[in-house]
Amino acid sequence: MRGARKRLCSALIVAYGLFSLYAAYTKIRRFSNLVNLFFSRRIMLLGLLDHVAVGNEEWNPWEGEEKSELVASQQRYEANLKMIKNARSHLEETSLRVQIWGKAAIGLYLWQHIFGGHLQPDDVTAQWREGSQKAGKTYFSFITGPSVVPGYFSVEAENVVLVLNGREKAKITYATQWLHYAQTLIQTHKIQHVAVVLLGNEQCSNEWIQPYLKRHGGFVNLLFVTYDYALVNEEDVFQWPLGVATYRNFPVVEPSWSMLHDPRSYLCNFLGTVYKNSSRETLMEILKQDGLDKLCWIAAREQWQPQETNESFKNYQDALLQSDLTLCPVGINTECYRIYEACSYGSLPVIEDVMTPGDCGNSSMYHSAPLQLLKTMGAPFIFIKNWKELPAVLEKEKKMSLQEKIQRRKKLIEWYQNFKAWMRQKFINTLENSFLPSDKG
């Protein structure tokens, strides 16, 4: 409710400002006309007086003030007119307005990491956070937080991107409430187009979303979904990167000189959960052979912890920053947050390149699962099929010079920056191609 009032107040302030500009413009024009009329008549009068008293100089003690006021009035008028023209040209340049409703943490990866957008207030625990920016032909606004509830905030654009979580049953129930709200807005002509960014199920069990797609009689124009979803077709269903763990407040990392050039204390790192009867147990056994675990920063736990303490999160960031390689064994899915977080710190991911159980796999467009999106974009990672290959990888790592590692870090960070920029542009282009009216006909 507070967010809605804030929006209403902002709209009233903007309206009042525009009305004030128009009123000022009208008064200035009226004043300018009166001044011009006064001076034109005054000049005529001076001409007649000159004929009557040739050689007698006319002197008006207020003439300098009158001219100064006229110049100042004209300048104010021109400044206001320029402001109005600039506002009008900005609106004309912006062909599309899109409001993003961030109701899943992956929305923060979209807005802050891929779009490079900012949010106010900075407090991550705030009930309402918002930001905006212009990109391409589109003006984007982003809202997120617990106060963003269906029917209790201002819908400010005819085009909406819904960011939803569909990982498990409870999340899907919540997501469908938002979809039904958007459908009502479509039916009442409050909005025209809807796209969905979906944190998909780790086994790609996303059947529940299909009836909402336009191709199946629904209203959702576009779907951007995580993991190797088999229905990705690059027409209305697109693969989206999992990104970093924004639900744990993983930050946007800016590369520094020391990050790129300093020697690192460890060859590799793995901080994570070791599940029973998983390849992660195999990884731990191999690391213990020949003392390889002494060369790496290893912190294994038996149970997954959804929230980090300040200490454990700092240890994780330090491990990424102080390791040349980050080991990425498969979990429920091959794709994990660790891949993108390692890229942020220039630590090369070593990825277990195997398919996990479930419905994920190759689509009609891609045949390189798992991680088909990253592979298509030429990710410069180390892919291995079995952790038995790791000792040879680490042996090669020992022989690399610092200069070689520096060049590899630069290449990795540059690739990751380009990857995010490419995803951003693809997202914008896809929305504009779908939402903007066609010039055909």
C-alpha cells in the first residue's frame, strides 16, 4: 500500500510540474506580447518626438531595466520551451514501456547483474525496491519486495515481465496467483503483453506453465526459462542463465587490478554439500589422494544450507578470489550458481559435464546439453566427464606461469561481461520484436 501511495504522489508531482511549465509558458508568451506591443508603440512615439524636437536627445531612466527584464523573460521562455521539447523528444524516442515485477530472486540477477540497473533503497531487506532505465527503444521500470502484491501497486505500463519461481509445488502455487492476476489485467485491457522469466524446476518439470503460453491458448507471449528445457525453440521459449545466488545477496563484482594480477594461494576450491552416493563423494576421495586437498580450499558439509552466515559467505568469496580453479560437481542439475560466481572473481570453473536425471536435455534448437546456453556462447571453461581427470588438470595447473594465469583470468572475466551484455541485448530485442507493432502492411 505504501508503494502505491508513493507512486501516486510521484505521478501528482510530475503532473503538477508539467502544469506549472505550461502555465509559465502561457504567462511568458502573454508578457512577451505586451512588452513587444509596448516597445513598438514607444518607438513610434519616439519617432514623432524626434520630428518635433530635432537634436533633443530622449532619456528614459527606466529603459535599461525594461530591456533587462525583456531579455530575462525571453531567456526563461526559451529555457522552458527547450525543456518541453526535450521531454517530448524523449517520449518519442521511447517506443515501448515495460514494467518488470520481480517476484523471484532471479529477477535481481536480471536487473542488477545483466542490466546493470540500480535499486532504491539500497537496503536489501526493504519492503519495496524500484529502479528504472532506458535501453534500446524501451523504458524499463523494475519493482520488487514483499510489498509488491497483486492489486496493491500501480501498473504503469501496458507491457509486463513477470519474474517467477517454479522450482517446487509451493512456489508454483504462488506463481500461478501472479499469472491469474496478469490474465485479469489482459482481459480488462489494463495491459497488452506479458513475458515470463522463470526459475524453472531443476529436473525441467515445467509442464504447469505450458497452458499459459499463447501457442497453447494462453496469454503469455514469451517465456525465458532456466536449465536445459527441451521446449526451448528460440521463437517464444528461450533458455535463460541461472546466474548467481541473489537470494543469498551475492553482489555485483567489479574486476580489480589485484583480482587479475595477484598470485592466488590455492589451485582450486570446493565449498559445498556432499550428497550421499553422488559424484561429489568421488571428488572428495580423489582430492584426498596424493594430498591434492592440501593444494585446494575445501570445505564440505553433509547438509545443504539455504542461508549463509556472514562468516561462511566471506569464506566463500575469499575462496573464489584466492583459487585459480573452482570445482563444479553436478547437484540436482549440472548448472549451478557456483559457475557464474566463479566467473565473477576470475576463478575458472571446472565443470562435471554430465546429464542429471529428469526431463532436461536437448531442444529442437540445441544439441549440446547439458549447459547448452553456455556452450553455445563459447564459455572458456574446463569440461570433464569424470573426476578421475582432475589430477591431470591440477598437474597442468602447477606448471602454469603467473602470466599465463593472468591472461586466462582476463579472458574469463571479459567473456563473462560479454555474455551478460549479449543476454541483455537478446532480452531487449526479443521483447521489442514481440511487443512493438509490426511495420508490415
